[in-house]
Amino acid sequence: MDLSFTEEQEILKKSAHDFLAKECPKKLVKELDESETGYSPELWKKMADLGWMGSVLPEEYGGSGGNYLDLIVLLEEMGYNILPGPFFSTMILGAIPILQAGTEAQKQAYLPVIAGGEKIFTMALTEPSGKYDAAAVTVKATPAGGGYVINGVKLFVPDAHIADYILCVARTKDGADPEDGITVFIVDGKAPGIKTTLLMTLARDKQTEVVFDNVKVGKDRILGEVDKGWAIVKDTLRKAAVAKAAELVGHSQAALEMAVSYAKERVQFGRPIGSFQAIQHYCANMLTDVDGARYITYEAAWMLAEGLDATKQAAMAKAWVGDASRRVTLLAHQIFGAVGFTMELDLHLYYRRALAGAQAFGDSDYQREIVAQAIGL
Amino acid sequence: MAWERSDMDFRFTDKELAWRDEVEEFIKRELPPRWAEDSLSWPGGYGIISIFEEHLKDACRDLWRKLGKKGWLSMGWPGWPGEKYTHTKRAIYGDIMSYYGAPAGNIATGIGAGTIIMFGSEQMKKEWLPKIADGELSFWLAYSEPNAGSDLASLQTSAVEDGDDLVINGSKIWGSGAHVSDCAWMVVRTDPRATKKYQGITMLIVPNDAPGIEIRPLINICGIHSFNEVFFDNVRVSKKNIVGEMHQGWYYLMVALGFERLAVPLGGFRRTLEQLVRYTKETMRNGKPLSKDPLVRSRLADIATKIEIVGKFYWQIAWKGDRGIDSETDASIAKLVSTEISKDLAFAAMDIMSPYGQLATDSKWAPLAGRVQLGYLDCISALVGAGTNEIQRNIIAQRGLGLPRGK
């Protein structure tokens, strides 16, 4: 067993930590949260120059030949600092599916521009039903004029309003088995017929409603095979869940540190509040939650990086971390008392994002059903 | 602290897997038939453990002797001759033994020996370690007193110097297995005038057959005689039995408590989960197996995830041990996490089986041979034994997170 990161990963982690602390202070986070686009193109370019977008891409596509674990290292630090923007969408919902299922032409067309930070990607999967199973895919893609025409509504799509490309998960065939007949299309983000509306969310993360109104897309934009797209989606969902868990670990760690630091400084009844047992016990509970969340996420991430079947592990990680990060951020608020209930303190940013992360890519209840199946129930 | 870094890898080596098979083959062969059916322990609980029970005393000693012959009771003892066992190998051993409900060792092997090796004199090591390694000796923990539980430093049982001996007066309580063990592993007050109450405490070994010791059984809420109240009336013991230095016992005790708290019964959790899964698949309610009930599925998935979390901490600690990464609070975290989940498991099992979980062992309707209602009771001992979980949280907060003490 080796439960530590490599030297390179440790360096990446530290440099990401320091870079984000300097380049993305909370003032910028709040500005970006209130902005329409939700990201800073200057910061985006710096990240690309650092090679972050290329970290998981092979060298032949402009990347540095890293793996999914390297992305996890980055995402945990992004969660710790909070980094608004379409990095997660572009890498997890765009780059990875294309890398895994794309034709050589598609990989050449899209991966280098991702590595260079030139294009933003996302995936439109969820629909108004809010469910993540195959039967929930009802947006239709009908053959027409040598290509396809897409109609329907997608909801909770991250970053679609700024995306250059949207991987749209659509139904191309109706049949007895809902997992059969799903196709993933790489659609231009501003294609005629696409109407994107930004949703106002708890975490101010940029989730959108995307209406597809007779959106034309060519056959060359099919990712993988017609009707066989669900396998790509399942894999993406699993990787997205664990990647989101890594962000949540970062959020939780930050909340824990803020709370412990405050507990040492804040004096009431003539002593630091951290000397009271109730506060100490909250902190101890938070620490065990954060550590457990981290360990289970790393193992799931490692399995995914190794190409092992991580169905159970990924679901356990996402279920646990979703709940744990909500517990941790709430306890942190209780330690801060009223001052934590102000916009001035940054803690609520983590509390909000913990919720958003917990509900993304399958909430804890959804994940637990996957676990139930995996343990043979 | 540098070691050879390679890629992250959660797999066991082939050697470790072979070791696991070796341990499993051995224990399946050597455990008395019907051991699994007859031993009723709940993972994480302290109230129904085979090593504390009278009717299993001979079977345990028999097994310890066999384990001693294999050298498995002295695994990882620094400076001990024989094969070198990594923390991971020891953790694998512990996991398998726990899965089969078998005693991997006892208080002498798991707590006493380690402490003696670190702090005992050469003479003490020579006199005691071989017998412990052979499985010939068992200890009971003589720590708590009626007025000294969580506040153990306020212990009052005294030991007064008299020539080459110490004379002990006082009483101890909650000594699990005192009635089936050979010696007390004890902390006493030797300097009543010390300025701080944790100074002036001495750790020593007291044979149960020393005149003046009276063991009175206490019956725990599971109906089991696991612990005792023990009275010491002018009990004389040689100063040779002092562990380390006089008056330094508190520091050794902290180490001994660490050993105790690190003993997490991971295999037992796995086994109980398997039993629960099987139960829900085989039990019909309203024409459908319980395993198809969405609430049952969610609850069991949650418990399976929690047990996975216990495992994560378990293997992390073994791995850190092998890398020489020491964490002051790992033992407290391990104890806290695993015992809370012991309680969660008992509550989940009780709820899933409702109303059958209440049925006691001798009822033909009792699921899992009535283990669940015993577990529901025993999980309370998990939360309060070996240092209450409130104390563990204090330690984690103060030692681990640097939060200030009360005064």
C-alpha cells in the first residue's frame, strides 16, 4: 500500500494552494459569484499557462500526461480556496469524456484547445425531473438532413452560458431498456436554437437552464456511437461525483481550519471559546469527518485513475462526503455564532458550496441506492 | 521524514495477501467448532468479549498457546527475535481474527508487552515477555476506581513502600476479565504529596493470587459477567513488579491507553454487515424481501459506507505506522470513529429488523440468534469504555487541533 501522493503531486498541491491564495482571494470569489460569467478570463489564462488544463491530457494533445489523480489534487485545492469558473465543467464534463470516447479527429479538434485554455466545455445531462438515471433522459435527437435535430429542456447545467461546446445527452431511440438509445452530441454552445438562462442558486454557482429548440448537429459531433452513449454518461457521472467529492473535501478542510482558528481567538466568559467542551467536541467531530472524507475520496479517485471498477467506492465516497461536508460547514457556523451569519465572513461561501456539491452528480440518497446494489441487496 | 515515494496504491502486496490467507486458514482450522455461533460479541463493544468470559477461558488460553507457538502474539515487538512484522501485516492479522470473532491476543500481549518493552527494565522484560509471548499470561486493566473514571489522575488506591515491597490498599472497578486473568496491570498512587495529581502515580503488575485481593463480579446490562470490582487489602508486591520508574506511571499509562484504543475490530464490522445483508435478502415482509424496501436499502448502504470509513482509518493508521509517521491522536480518532459506528450499526440493525431485533437469544424468532438486542445494549459500552468518547474528543481537540484546555 502507498497512501500518499507522489512527490510531483505534492508539489502540484502546494503550488496550486499558494497560487490560488494569491490569485483568487475571497474578494475576487465574491465578485465572480455576483458576475454573470462567473469566471475571470485573466485567471483562466494563468491557470492554462500553469498547465492545469493539460494536467490530465496526453502530451500529444498538448497536455502533460498526468492522470485523474492529478486532477483530484487540483480540485481539492480549488475547493479549499474556492475557485469560481468552468474548470470542473471543462475538464470533467468535457475533456475526460472526449479523451475516453472521442475519435482521433475529435480529440485533435478539442483537446489541444482545452489544454491551451482556449475553449470552455460542459455537459448537459439533467432535465427538469432532476434524476440521474437513464430513463430521465428525454431530450430528443431526431435524424434530419444528414445530421440530427435536438429538442428539449436541460436543467442544472453548469456553465452552459459561457461554454463554447455543450456535450448534450439526448435520446435517439425509445425502447424497452432506457439505457439503450442515448447519444452524446458535442454541440456548439451558441448554436442557433440554443437558449441558455442563468439560474440563481444558493451557491451562486453558474447553473443554467438550456432550451434546445430545433438545434442542428452533424454526425461528426457524435461522441462514441449512436444509441450507445449511456456508458459514456455513466462513466462521466462517476468521475464527476468523485471529483466533486474532492472539492468538497477542500471546502470542509477550509471550514474546519476557520472554525478552529476562531475558537482559539474568540474570548467569552474570560477564556477562548475553544476551551469549552462543546466547541472542542464539535471540532473533533469535524476533524474525523474531514479525514474520513479525504481517505474515502482518495481511494475512489485512485481506483478510477487505475481503471478499476469503482462503482461502489465512488458512490460511497460521494454519499459520505456530501453528508460530511454539510455537517462540517454547519458545525463551523455554529462555532462562529452570529458573526458567521454575516456576509462579511467567508464561511457561508463554503456552507453554500457544500450543499451544491452534495447535490451535484447524484445526491447522497441516489449514491446510497448505488451502494445498496453494489453490496448485493 | 522521507521515504521512497511511488504512485498512490491501495492494493496489498502479494506477500500481504498470502499472509492474509495463511492467517485465515489457521484460524478456521484452530477455532473450536461453533465458535462463531457461540460467541456473541458485537463489534466495538466491550461487554461481551470472549477473552473476558469464564466459560471461554480455557478455549482462549488454548488458542493463545497456539498463536504463541506461531510467534503471532509477539508480532511487531521491537527487538524481539524472529520474523519482522509490519504494522500492515499486524493489521491484516487483526482484521481476520476479528472477522472470526477470535481473540487476536489479550491485554498482556496487546497492551502490557508493548509498554514493558518501551519502559520496563531489562529484568522485567526477561521475566515477563517470554511468558506473554507464549500465551501463558493474561492481564486485566486495573485503572478506574469508583471516584476516578474519566478523571483517572485522581485515583486514590495507594501503594506504600515497605522495604523491597509495595503494600497496596484500595479498590478498582470496571476491571474487565479480572476473574479470568493472571495479573492486574495496575496504576496506583505512590506519592500522595505530588503537586499535580498525575505525578506520583506508579504502574505495576500485581498477580491475582497475591493475598488480600478480592474480586467481586459485576453483571453488565447484557447480563454478562465481564467486569468486576476488585478490593486490595494490604496486598504486598515486590518492587520488581514496577514498570519503569516509580511515580512515572502516568506517562506509561498514556502509551498503554494508545495501544488499547488502536485495537479496532474491523473484521467484526464486516462480518456483521454480511449477516445483515443476508438477513434482509432472506427475510420476507409483505411478500417482498426486506432488501427491496427502499428505507432498508438506504440504511444498509449508509452503514456499509460507515464501515468502509472505519476501514479507511484502520489501514491509514497501519500505513502511517509503517512509515514511522506518528500521530498523537490516531488512537483516539480510531476509537471514536469505530465505536460511534458500532452504535450506528446496532441502531441500524435494530431499525431494519423492527420489531424482531428485540428478541433475545433464546427465542426461535430471534434474528441473528439475538445478537442485535445484545449489540444494542453492548454498543453503550463502546461509547463509554476505554475512555469515553467525550474524553476522546477532548484529546483530539486539545492534542490534535491545539485547542486550549479548560483552565
